[in-house]
Amino acid sequence: MNDESFSELIHRVRMGDEQAAATLVRRYEPEIRREVRFLLRDPFLRRSFDSMDICQSVMGSFFLRAALGEYDLNEPKDLVRLLISMTRNKVVDATRRQRAQRRDHRRATSLESVDLATKAPSPSEIVEERELLVLFRGRLSHEERQLADLRAAGREWAEIAQELGGSAEARRKQLTRAISRVSQELGLEADDDEIAP
């Protein structure tokens, strides 16, 4: 994929284009699932976690944060690095939760035989994602929403800082902290904070 088509794909994902999201999932889901399988070498943990569950969690976090303009992705390898990092964080967090609950993972039923993946999100899932985004945005301050809108529109941090004041790095951190705060308020997993390239 050339840089121009990649940039266009990311822009369309930020704008909420469902076809772009489906394309991104089709292209990058195998990378995530491969990483999950690599990380879950322990057969007992494999029974507790399905690579598709982790993959859906990673993609859900990615799409929400991408829609809010958090990530700077200039080329496909940036996206692969981000998704792999998010995947590692999700697996570590899920393993930690599993062990904290003191579950005997040797007794867990295997989910490997159950295919939870669907090729396209159901209408209810689409509505749910949109409602979550509206709820999420509603918890941002006016200034934070403005930052999210400018980033989602593809504006660079330097341009945003010039328009709104402050430094590019300060504005980037402001949005990252706002997204982390709202994620915690809503009880969403916030384990992949601060990993944007």
C-alpha cells in the first residue's frame, strides 16, 4: 500500500467511514491475531483467551481513539507497531485480570472452537459504537472536543497549536489525557494509553 492510499484510509477511518474500517480490519487483523497466538504460548492461557476476543478489543480501542484523532500514523508500519503494542498491553492486562481473579485456567473451557468473528459488524454493533462515541465526546470539555475534531480532520499538531495556542506537544498530551480520563470514567479499558507513535 502506498503512503497516499494509507493516509487516505486513515483519514476515512477517522471520519467514521465503515468501509474504510472494514478494509483496515481485513488488512491488519491477521497481524494482531498472530501476535496474540505468539503471546499465548501457554496452552492453559489459550483456553482462557480467544485471539478474536483480544483482536476485537484492540480494534475497538483503536477505532475509538482514531475517531478522536489521537494517533499520528504516517505509514503502514506505524499502524502495525501501534496495533502490536496495543495487543501486547491487552494480553498482559487480560492475563493479569485472569490471575487476579484466581481462576484456575486449567479448568476453563476452550473458546478456540467458537468463532466469534463476523465479517461485518451487525447493525446493533454499529449503533452501539456510534452511541459510545457520542457519550465519549459528551464527556470531553469544549476545548478537548475541539482538539479531537481538528485531529480527526487530519490536522497536524503544529497547526492545531498555532490555531489554539500552546505547543504541539502540550496539545497532544492534553488530548491523550482527556481520552484516558474519559475512558476511566466510562469503565473502558485504558491500558493502551500513551502508546501512540
